Amino acid sequence: MLVFSDSHGRTLAMYGAIERELPDAVIHLGDCVEDARDLMRSYPELTIWHVRGNNDYEPDTPFSAVVAPGGVPMYLTHGHKERVSWSSLGVLPRRAREAGCRVALYGHTHRVLQEEADGVLVLNPGSISLPRGGPASYARLVVAEGRLFDVAMLDEEGRPYRADKRMTGWI
């Protein structure tokens, strides 16, 4: 599964990643919902979950969602409603726990983040189009049989973003 955020109308790198990786699902964490819809039109057979960001105004798209790919419940949000920032996860870990999730995915800051907070694995894939503090990036998650087996943060060419931060067998 691939996780994108903050594409802001620039979809070329997302298309490249999908064609290269051939995922079974995609998550788009907002800022630009229309980009997620564009992917849905282009890949109608691909499962694509998405949430609304602070620059999205479609009232029919939720600000957060819980999905369970491979049996792993994940809390999806852009993050601005949970008050995330460069220096704080805000209330994100608590909201994920309250929703029964041990994994929380968010965007908004345009910065890659991968850490455990209060028993929740919190991941931000960075921005696929307008990164801050590094290259354009996305995440690849391997889930099956109720477990998250692998998390890799990748640059837009599919190379490891930070090899030293790779997490495997977390949940």
C-alpha cells in the first residue's frame, strides 16, 4: 500500500510511484482531494482511501477515517484538526487510540515523520509535491493478516528516504 499527502495538484510523482510499485491500495491524506479522485478515475480497480485537508473544501469528504487494510486498523487524517505541527503531534495519538487504532497516518506539515507516541505508530509520508526539509516523499506499508510488517519512507523515485529510520515488524 502507498501513502501520499499534500500533492497540491501535482500528480505526476504519484502516478510514477503507482506504476513502479503496483500497490494493492493507496491512501491520500489530503491537500488536494481532487488528486485522489483523479487517481480513482485513472485506476478504477485500485482501492483508494482519502481524507480532506485544510485546503480541501468538499463537504462530502471526511476530515478523518478509520480503515483496516490487511486487518490493521489505521486512523487517517490530514492533521490540522488534531492540531499537528512541526513540533507537536497535537491530539493525534489520543484520537487514534480512541478510534481503536495503533497506527495513525497524517500529512499537513509536509515533513516525513515516523515515531511511536503513546502506543501509536504515527507516520507522516511528507509531501509528494512540496516537501519541507527533504526530498518529495511518500510511504510504502506492507500489511497482512492483521499485522503491519514493514514501513518504508521513500523519495519520489522510490529510493529509501532515510535507511536508518526503517521500521519492520512493528505491529
